[in-house]
Amino acid sequence: MSRKEKVIPVTERPPEFIHKAFPRYPRGVLNEAFADQVIKFIEMEESIQEAPFDRYADLSGLTHIRIGIDHIIYTARRRRTVKQPAKSALFADNPMSFGVAHPYELLMYDAMIEVRESRNAWRQRNGSRCP
């Protein structure tokens, strides 16, 4: 920061800023550049937050996925270095988004960030078992 600007944590920022900077419901194409941008934003927020925060992303709005398993592995290795516990939930409603969410969950097994993917919209919204 060139000027003496105050760093404002994400919890104190207006909701429209959070939605633009880190959409919970990403739309369009998921590629390596977008994934890196999201990870950089999360890492920035982790560095200024006093307490860990949980994350949620609904991947059902993605129209295309242009990210390889090598980048998913790279991202998981990078995120496994986090020292504070946090939870991350990924909702995948189709095979395309599940193909990203599930390997990431497996790669993050036993890390400080607990990653869970869900394929069931009803359970995701209601936090219980389907009837």
C-alpha cells in the first residue's frame, strides 16, 4: 500500500465488495487464473484476520471447467501449509464440478483446512439428511 491505508478485514467490508472479490456462487468458466485469484484473496484475508474463517462455494453456476488435475494438486499443496484450522465447503451439482471438488477434498485430507464437497442440494441447504 503506497498510501497509509487502513486494511479492513472482510468481515467489516460491505457485502457487495465481498461478493465481487470472492463470489460464493461463481458463474461462467473456472480456469487456473480465476482459481489463483480466489486463493490469493483468501490468503490475503487470512493474513489480516485475527481468527480463522470458514468458506463456502456453490459451483453449480459454472458453465465450463478449464483446470487440470495438476493445478488442483498445486493448489492443494499450497493450501496445506495453512497453520490455522478452517472449514471449506464446495457444492458440486454435476459431474463437471464434482470432478474438481472431490479430488481437492481428497488432496486436503488431514490438513488444517477441512474440505468437504457435497453433491446434494437439499442436504446442503438444510444441513440434514434427505428424506
